[in-house]
Amino acid sequence: MLKKTVLVTLVALVCLALPVLAQETAGGAPAARTGVRWGALGAAFLLGIAAAAGAIGQGRATSAAADGISRNPGAAGPIRTMTVIGLALIESLVLYALLIAFLIRNL
């Protein structure tokens, strides 16, 4: 129990200290845009992770739906409806990641 309390306290302190790291330097000129574009790299990483996670989620949902329909063919209609709704929600999360990637790329 003590280890859990210490861990939660440390995580809270780290989260509270993060805004300090986001402060800009005082009076400095903006840096020239040379080298690696970190926004583009971050956007590509975000899209890769989101697409992979969405594909895994859709595969598992479809597999579970097929298993449920094969076990109980009488419930095929409601299972199919819930599966389509679930797949649409999973796909919407990937589209939100695409939107966020466009926003990151433009930084």
C-alpha cells in the first residue's frame, strides 16, 4: 500500500511540474526552421499508432461478433447492429487521430 501511495504521489508531482517545462525563454529571437521537422515526425508516429490500434480493435470486434453469431444465430441482428456501431466508433477515433496529426504537422 505504501508503494502505491508513493507512486501516485510521484506521478501527481510530475504532472504538476510539466507546465514549468513549457515556458518559453525570455527575450530570445525565434529559432530558424532547420533540421528535422518534429511536428511531421510526431504526426507520422501518431498516425501509425492510431491506425495499428484501430485495426487491432476492429479485428477483435469482428472476431467477437462472428463468434457470438456462430454461438447464437438467433441473436445475429442485434449483434450485427452493435458491431457496426462499434466499428464506426473505432474508425472515428482513428479519424480524430488524423485531425490531431494535421494540427501537429502545422506547428
